[in-house]
Amino acid sequence: MGAPALPAVVTRATPAVTAATLTGTLGLAAASWMVAVRQMHGMDMGVATRLGSFAFFIGVWVVMMAAMMLPGAVPAVLRRAQASHGARAVPLFIGSYLAVWALAGAAVYALYRPHGSVAAAVVVIAAGVYEFTPLKRHFRRRCRDRVRSGFRFGLCCAGSSIGLMAMLLALGVMSVTWMSVTAILVLAQKLLPPKAAVDVSLALAITGLGVWIILAPLSVPGLTPPM
């Protein structure tokens, strides 16, 4: 059985712990959104986006991940606060969770290169296909399980979201628009139970986007830098 949904978690935690945990987690996410949008301003060049120095990119990336991933992590953070009978364990849980995404960012920096529309299309189609796989379903289920370690939780959620994050990297890693779309999809998949009709439709839509890029890359908004 998966972990309980947010309302059940909230009712099991004390009001003070719930309020402190929600305020801290969502407040950090909101602040991260504001910082990320400011840092990313003027950097989006679609498939031609460059990452800058390692230190700069990792700084931006961790803020992006805090903005995108923390809202969907709220149920897990609340469960951790409940298990420790207070909010003292929450900073360590969130810090180790974001450490996983920092490591993922280091891998992105090592592997990412500005690329063309064909490469973007291949990655997007692969991301769509990944949504169909048992591995995706396994990690999505584990991402909703009760865990004590933020690092372990981060690994499961990274496995669940790897296709969506690859899509973001392919379309425009510094695009606030694609970042927002990806964040909404990640949040929905963390908080809502799997439904075949919705999940298959999303996978087909992502795959269709990849085909669209192959057929008419110039018609995809923001994919290629202005001439």
C-alpha cells in the first residue's frame, strides 16, 4: 500500500508541527521560485542554452530543484516530522533530499551540451516511452512510500521524475515556462494516485511532442533561439 495522502498525514500530526512543517517547506519552495526566476532571466536559449560555470550552474540547479520538488515532497516531510514527534528532523530530511538533486545536477553538468532539435526530439520521445515502463511505476510507487531518509526518498523520486527532467533539459534547461510545466507534472504524479487513463495520455502527449519537434521544430515555442 502507498503512503497516505496529505489530508490523512495532516490529521495525524499535531497542529503546531503541521503548521511549522507546511510553512517552512512551502515557504522555502516559494522563495526558491522567486530566486530561480531571477537567476534564469535571460539565460534561456532553448536547445542552445549554455550552463555557465559549474559553481553557477549548481547554485541555480539546487534552487530550481527546491522550487520544483519541495511542494510534492510535503507529505513525506510531514510523515518524517510526525515520526520524530516534532519538526527538528525536517531540515536534515529536506537537506539530504536536495543533496540527491545536487548530485543529479553534477551529472547533468558533466553530460549536458547545447544540442539540436533532433537530439531534443529523441530525448523527449524517450521520456514519453519511460512513462510507460514498469521502472517508472516502481519508482513512482516508492516515492509515495513512508521513508525515514531524505536521501533515500530523493533517490526514489529522482527515479520517478528522470524522464520529465530529461524532457526539461532537452527543451530548455533555463526555460521558466518548461520548468513550470515540468514542476506541475512532477507535483501531480507525487500527490495523485496513478490512473491508467491519465498516465497513458500524458505519456502519449510527451511522445507526440517529440514527434512534433521532428516534423516542425521551428513551430515549437522557445525551442530554438531567435535568429
